[in-house]
Amino acid sequence: MRLNQTLIPTLRDDPSDAEANSHRFMIRAGLIRQLASGVYSYLPLGYRVLRKLEAIIREEMEKAEAVEVLLPSLHPAELWQQSGRWDLYGDDLMRLKDRHGRPFALGATHEEAITSLVRDEVKTYKRLPLTLFQIQTKFRDERRPRYGLLRGREFLMKDAYSFDADTSGLDRSYSRMYDAYTAIFTRCGLRFRAIEADSGSIGGTDTHEFMAVCDIGEDTIVHCGGCGYAANLELAVSASSAAEPGSALTAPSLAETPGVRTIAQLTRFLNVMPEQIVKSIALLADERPVLVLVRGDREMNETKVKRLLGAADVQLMGELEITGLLRSAPGFIGPVNIPENVMIVADEEVRGLRDIVIGANELDRHWTGVTPERDFRIDRYGDLRSAADGDRCCRCGQPLLFDKGIEVGHVFKLGTRYSEAMRASFLDDSGRSLPYIMGCYGIGVSRLLAAIVEQHHDESGIVWPESIAPYRVHLIVIQPKDPVQLELAERLYRDLQASGVEVLFDDRSERPGAKFADADLIGIPLRITVGKRAADGFVECKRRYEPDSFELEAAKLGEHLQSGK
């Protein structure tokens, strides 16, 4: 492709609203342009890379025996109401009505649509297992779109869905998809980790996220350098650390603590360690009042609390709810004398503590010398804390490590979450009607594009992995008005195309410096420059990821490319 005949509007300066390097370089290199907040157009270079990613995904999906379909983007509300997600998804779901007033949603995900399709078409175990996938645009009304393609309101996604007759079949389908995802991200040149994760609003169990390791990531990856354990911070389990707040049991005592509301203030005022304090977090879990207890040096993990309680929604209580439901005072909440209808759950590290400090449910007062289960009840224990620096692995005891990551893929074991809700069943070999055992498997294709750029760039621009680069060769002629240079460049362009090499030909009448800057910005793996040694039959070659260039006889260029050097 001649650069003059395509649309590659490069920019010298960074866009003012770009926070992430991927956003900055994809705008500057002319891959994308914003149409609205969180909504982007893909220009020729960006679209070529998307097609390369799609090709890799399709190849690995077919190896995993998945069959491609294309489902509608417009979903009738009743499908989402059948699954119970019409209300659960909340404001993230793009909703609209047709001219007859019937409610619809733009597809944020397709569990409902695919379950409806298979429910109507597959009636017998003889048609199972079955895995279907698509590559299609999704819509989510993100509250705060940011980082370009990393968090948008319209994005390209590969989603696959498996249907099996039993859980052992699901295990096999899940394993095939897990391996396929590993192959896809490896072929794309991505540095990634597969980690244990929470299923969120999708539902199901035994789920893994594939995370691109990257400083700009909004997720925290917790992993062990010893045994290889890895999980999202939402689910990561660390070994309990022992605390010794008191050597002997003492009687509870009220302490006046005027204006002392935070753990830091309390440690200074009472001269105690944070481990000697148990903080109480007041929540509404599906509208039920709950008190969560964690040590003062720990942070409550909301996802773990939701899982322990089986709650769909968890929110912090406001001041009116604290005073009305708990009969307490904000900043001084504690579990002693709490109303019976309030459930009290505690982190495992609270078990066995004694002589601790807690809120007294009175303004400017705390209890000291308190011992759990002697002085107040605990209804349930669980792992309710977030892993933190200094924690050790729950499996091997080695120190845990923390990285930032971008979620690019997610695999779920759905079980019968959707098939039971939507009455999707098949007849087994004895004629019994059973719900499908389902799995779902997603890759954010446009987010994957951004994650790769986030990992593969330098101060000058993008450095594409060869497997997904928009072109393999960037051909530059320094002086198009020089007939010798132009003739050699045109011949190379024709020969490269004839041999099947994807080449972008820059024959513009621009300064050499501008051409080189654009080549570095666009990031094509090999730059070939036809310049002052054209008369001698030599060209200059430079690999994007190497600092130095080298000369090569133009006649040997094809041989050099075939060698893969």
C-alpha cells in the first residue's frame, strides 16, 4: 500500500486527553480517532491489526473445536429478564425502546442470546458437546470511559460459549479454551498471567482472568514466585499473620476518645498497635444490615464479603442508616450490644484475638480489653481481607508479589446459571430432561490491541510484534524526484508485493526526518530505505526494535526476508 493512497494521519504532538501510552501512540500513529467519549473509529492501520488479531483468535478457536456464529447486537429485554440480569446489570446496560415502546438492550454480553438460540435448536445429548463463538461489537455504558481502547463504551469482543451434558464435559471444554487463550496471547507477543478471579455479574464458578502485565492496569495481580499461585486482588488469599494483642484476659473498659475516628488516630491516642484494633465496617448486603470485622492493619475485601454472604449488592451504610439500624455513631461503630437483626461476620484473623480495641457505638468512645465471642457474638468467619505487601503465600509460605494488570481475557464455568433460568434443556440417553452445563469465554479484542501497544513501545512510538504488525516492511524512498532512487524503490515495492510481503511504501515528497519519525511512530518491524546508495544497488535496513541499521544489496532482500533474520 502506498502511504499517499491510504489514511494514516500521524501527529507530532501528544493528544491532551491521553493518559495511557497506548492511547497516546495509537492516536499519534493514526490508528484510531475518537467519535464520542469511549467510542472510537478504527483507521486503516488500526483495523489491519484488529484483523490480524481476529485471524489468530479464529485459528485457535477452530483448533479448540469451536464454531463461529454471529448473533444480534439488539436484544429484547425479556431475554435479560429471564436470566435475572435486566436489573442486575444496572446502568451499565445500554437500553432503548423501539417505535412500539418495547424495551431492548444493546448487547453487553451474549449469554442470554446464545442460550436462547441453543435452547431452540439443540434438543438431545447427541448434539453435545457444542462450542460456539463470535467476534462482535459490544456496548456498555461505562460511567467513566478512559485510557482510549482500554475502557470504552463500544468495543470489539470475542465471546465463546460451551454446552455440555455434564460437569466432566464442561471441565474438558474449559481446559481446551484455557489452552487456546494461552496460545492466542503467546502468539500475539503479550506478557500475561492467568489468575484466579471473580465471576462478577456473569456468574458461575472456577473462573480465570488472563491479565496483561502493565503499570497502567486497573487490576492488581497477586502472585507467588515460589509455587506459581496467582489471583486477582479481589480473590487472592494470603496466609494469616499472627497478632498478639494481649497476653492475659482483662475486663472490658470504656475509654474516652474525643474526635478519634481513624485507626491511625487511635493507635497514637491509646498507644496501641493497629493489630490490637478491630475495625467494624457497616454494610447493607442486599438491603440486610451486616457488620464486617477486620483487624486494624487490614483492608476489607468487598468481593470476598459478597461471596461469603451470597449477596448480589453490597453498599456502605450512610450516617442515617448507622444511627437508625445500628443505633451507633459514625466513626465509633463496634460489635458490642449491636441489634440482634444485624449479622456480624469476621475475618479469620479476628478468630482467637483478645484484649482488643473496638468502637463503643457511642460518640467519642471506644472499648478496650475486649475479647471476641466472650464480649460479643460472631455469626460467621471467613477470609474477608485483601492481601497486602508483606503477606505470604497461603500454599507455600513464600512472600507474595504484586503487579498491575489489564484484563484481556476471562474464562468462566457457568454451570446451569443460565440454562436453568431460561429453561434451556436437552434429553439425555435415558430420556430425562436436563439443563445444559455451560461455560463462557471472552477476549476483549480491541482492549488486547491497546494492551499490546502498552507493552510494546518506546519513546519514539509503537514497536509491533511481527505476528500482528499492520505491515511487515516499511519502504521509504528518500528522494522521489531522483529517478534512480525511485526506480529501485518501485521495483522493490513490486517484488515484495509479488512475493506476498505486506509493505507500506512511503514515496511522499517529505523531509527524510519526517519520514523516519513516522516510521518509528507507526512501528512496522522492518524499515527499508532507498537513498544515496541506490545507484550501487544497496539499501539501508533497520529493525524497529534494534538501535543500529545495516546495508544490504537490494538483490538479496528477498532472501534476507525469507531467512527471517
